[in-house]
Amino acid sequence: MKMNIQTLIAISRPRFWLYLAGPFLIGYISGVSSLSSLMSLQFWLFFLYFLVPANMFLYGINDLADTDTDQYNSKKLSYEHGLRSYQQQPLIYILFLCVGLTTFIALITNDLTQGMLLILLLGLSFAYSYPPFRWKAKPFIDSVSNVLYILPGLLGYYISSGVLLSLIVICAGGLWTAAMHLFSAIPDIEADTKAKLQTTAIVLGRTKSLLLCSGLWWLSMIAIFSASRSPFSFLLCIYGIIPLFCLSKRWRLERIYRIFPFLNVLMGFFLFWIITGQRFL
């Protein structure tokens, strides 16, 4: 049985598409000297790459590796697509195409830094999910490895400015992605435990994981403010507050988790126009 386009789109998690494409856009706009740069072919090539193919590889490799835990995960029955056995082989072919496309883009950029960031994104995506690495099953490494989500932002800024982001901004992004990963892993505690995986969320438990998420997000906000000195940085305090509310059993964490894609897109929208306004208006 063949895999159709609708299934491929479901595997690539459309609600998460902007988790890679968004940071690229924000990084790019932060470094451009003119808004006309948004019309360049290079910008659109990378933006479309991070919108679909990069997500296809990231989540496709995750679905292939997670057949052991997905069978216990209720999200795969309703909220996400559960990979069927007959879909595995076609998906492998698609993932090889994604690797080929990434390699092609890395070669035509004719820039070592750009190529290295692209290959690093693929490497971290693979190592997070797939044996023998499978960092998602290694406590604390699982959350730290999600720094991969800021790589498109690093690349976007480098393409538009010619330099890399400052270390403090990279650290702020790493703290944010670590917290986001841990928060998303808490609803999976039961399924991952049944599959005999070890994750940060399982080791710490629900309460300590929520407290750590809150602390990481507060630290991220402070780091961003220290780098930008922008009062708009404090908009991010909402992330530090949400886990504290989730400590109460009246706040269903699984339901809050499903709101996060909308919250992240909204915050990204505000951030884009704040940066644009400060730089060009």
C-alpha cells in the first residue's frame, strides 16, 4: 500500500512547521539591512526547506524510531498520526530524499558555515530519535539536544548578516528549547514508562519537571533581556508562569500542551513585528 500526500503531511506535523521555519524567519529579519532581502531567492529557498522537508525528516525519523512507545501513547490515536507498519518502508525512501535535498542545498550554498549548520540539524534530528544514539531516551541529554530547533535561526541570521548570533542569545535559545522539550515530554510519562524508556520527565516526575520548565523559561527570558535590553522581552514571562499553573491538578497539562503551537506562533508573530519595527520603522 502506497503512502499518500495526506499521510506524509500528517507525519511532518503541520502544526509544528513553524517551529523550524519561524526561527529561520526571525533570525533572518534580525540581520538584514533592508526588507527587500525578504524577496531574495535564497531566503525563500531556505524558508520553504525549513517549512516542510526539514520537518518531514525530523518527525519522520522520530516516528520510525518510536514504534515501541507510540503503541502506548494516546496522542498517536487522536492528536498525531500513528505510523503503520506498511508505511515504514515508503517513509524511509522519503527520508533519504530529504537527506539528498539537504546535501544538495548545503553544496550549492558554497559556504562552509551554512553547510555545517544544515548537516548539524540533520545529525541532531537523527541522533535524538534513532539508535544507537536515541538521545530522547537519555535523561537531560534529551532536553539539551533540542537545541536543534534554534539552528534555523542561527542560519537565518548568518545568511542575512554574515556573522553568527552572540553566545548569550544562543544560550537563551538553548534554555527555551530545553524547557519546551521537557514540557512536551511530561504528557508522555506514562507511555514512555510502559515502553521502559528513561527521560528527564520520568526521572524528575511531573512536579519537579514543571518546576524545572518554569525555571529554564525564566532564565531564558532574563538572558534575552540582557542581550536586547528590550522591555518586550518580558512578554516571554508567560512561558515561565504556565508550568506553575499546571502544578494544580485543575489545569490539565495535556490540554495546555495542545495550546502551545498557537501560543508559539502568536509570540513569533509579535517578535517578528517588534524586530521589524525597531529596525526599519
